[in-house]
Amino acid sequence: MTTRYTVPRGTYDILPSDSFKWEFLESTFRQVAKLYGYREISTPMFEQVEVFERSAGDKTDIVQKEMYRFTDRKGRSFALRPEGTAPVIRSFVENNLGANVNVTKLFYIGSMFRYDRPQSGRSRQFSQYGCECIGSNHPYYDAENIAVFWTYLKTLGLKNFVVEINSIGCPDCSEAYHIALKQYFYKSLDVLCPDCKDRYEKKPKRLLDCKVSKCKEISLYAPSMLDFLDQKCNTHFLEVQKYLDMFQIAYIVNPRIVRGLDYYSQTAFEFINNNLGAQNALGGGGRYDGLVQQMGGKDTPAVGFAGGFSRLLLSMEQENLYQGENQRPKYYIATLSEKATPVAIKLIHFLRTKGHYTEFEIEKTSMKAQMKSADKLKAEFVIFLGEEEIEKKYLTIKNMDTTAQWKVEEKEFIASMT
């Protein structure tokens, strides 16, 4: 019996019936990012494992549990990229992209990979988009980075989302907060999940990010980082809010946002659609001023965000929004005799070189079958080629939307295309 293969668990095929939706999302994101001066960068799908261990943090869930690792024939350790920021920063440093400019703005679109439990809006291979603004610690750029994401969602027509922001402080003001968190959680240490017991010792802030219901319940009244910000971080956060107000972007201050990667500091933000259930984050980001130096570059501040296309599509389906259109032929060539085939092929090639999607199905010989196909493909126009058209050198054209039909000389039609 022949083996029938299936797509790996946690992955999916984007079929022709849906691919135009992804194309629409990607092209819209490119347009919006470019409005803010971002330029596209594309990095490899795999990197040295250390790229992610140094950036994300070797104790994070991404590195410890979710990263796809492999060893090549020379024994070197690599990983499929689980997120997009670290590779962009690696490339920024390696290629000296910050030379001779104050601020470097980069955006990316690409596949990411995480070994995670598949569920609605979360896959093991997923398509991510993001923007990284590198070179300035001015709070304006935090707000502008949020504005790129906000403008993208608004351009798509989305309404059911909120912007949540926080400051997670810096290393200088986090020490006192970590002590306060450990004091708060100490009395519940015995009932915390195994992961949180580990976080308690190594990454206390991560206790606020646990998805286990018991841990979430315990953390409800945990101390707020906002009460521990030093003057510098507090001023920065207030300035970010001031610029968001200037951008006329509504937001909610949520002191529970901590983000899931170790490289974040100060500003953190998320875009939330509360109608999506448990997986309700459309994306998020924040400031990561120490990452460039961590990756071998100079001490360079940066801020960025990332989002996933899958949850965007779910959100757009919820709100019944336009998601692009499937490819529709401009012209469908219908032949009424074998003599017309050479002329049809010549005409098809000409129209395609002029940028018009044109269809011709050489194996369909009956007019009924050809018209049925043209209708199914939703062709705008059908061009009929029969013996009379060939002999007298004209074309019969039908508008499939209005059913209007007319004749035009072949040379006149060709001249109109040049």
C-alpha cells in the first residue's frame, strides 16, 4: 500500500484559495512600514544557537523548550529562528548597517519556528512581521514604533483591538523590584508550577507572565514595576505616553506586561484582541537597549515589535473585513477551431508580456466548456477566435460582467496595448 504523507503537526499549507489573503497582508505591511522610513531586510531561517541564547536568554521558554536545534556535519549547533529580532541585530552588527546614520529602520517578513502546543492562532511554523528601529533611545521612537503597528492594523480596517503599554524598567531599578516580587511570591512558593519555581530564583519578573491558572491567580496582586521605576525610567515612560497622545493613539497602561524575552528594558507594549480567547495578542514589542552590545556591537539603543499573520487573519474574519482578492484573469481566449490555436498562443504571449493575466486552455475544445471555465475563473473579458476572426483579422470580445459584446480589428486592439 502506498504511503500517504501529511503535513507535520503544528504546520499548515497555504492553499491557492487562501494565498491571496497572505499576499494582501504582506503587501499592506510593506506599504505601511515604508511610510515610516523602514527598509526591508531578510535573514536566514537558521542561525547559530548562540544568537538566540545570548539574546532571548538561556532560561527562557523559547530557548529551553521551544527552539528547533540541529547539528550539521561538522558538529556545529544551529537553530531554526524562533523570532526575528535577534537575526536582524546580528545582521546589523555584522554588516555595519548603522554606519554614517543616526537611526537605522529595518522591517522583515518571514517564517519562524517554535516547538509549541498547536492551537488556534499558534503553530510550530508561523509567519511573522516586525520593525526594528536601531540607534536612538529617544522616547519618540518608542511611540513611533507603536504607531507603525497601530497604522497597519487600522489600514487593514481592524477595530477590535487595544494598545497596552508598560515600563519594565532597567537593570538599575529592577533589582529592588525583584526583591519585592520574591517577597510577595514566597508565601505561595509551594503551590507555584515547576516553571515558576525556577523563575522565582532566576527571573522573578517572568512570574507575571505565567499562563497556568493558579499562578495567574496568585500574581493578581503582585507589586507593580511602575512603583519601582527610577527617575530616568519614569521620565522616559511619561514621554512615551506624551508622544502617543500626539499621535492620537489611545492606550491602556498595563503594569503586568513583561514580554517573554530577556533583552527587553523600559518600554513594553502589546496589541490585544480580546475576542480571540486565550491567544489574544496580535503582537507586541518594546525597547531593548542592550541587545546590540550583547550581539558584539557597540552600545546602541533600539526598539521594535513583531506580530503574526495567522491571528491577524482570525481577527479580520471576525470583523468581516476585506482580505484581498484571488487572482482574476483579465482575458480568457476562447477558440472556435483548431486553426485559431497558433493565433491564440501568439496573442496570449503578447498580452502577458504587456502585464495582463491571460488564460487559454488548449485541451478544451467545445465553446460550452471554455465559457464555463472562463466564468469559473471570473475572467473580465473573453476574446473569441474563430475562422471568420482569423480570416478577417478581427477579435470578438465579451465583457463577462456586463455581457456586452463587440468586434475590434486585431491591429487596433494590439495598438491599444502598447
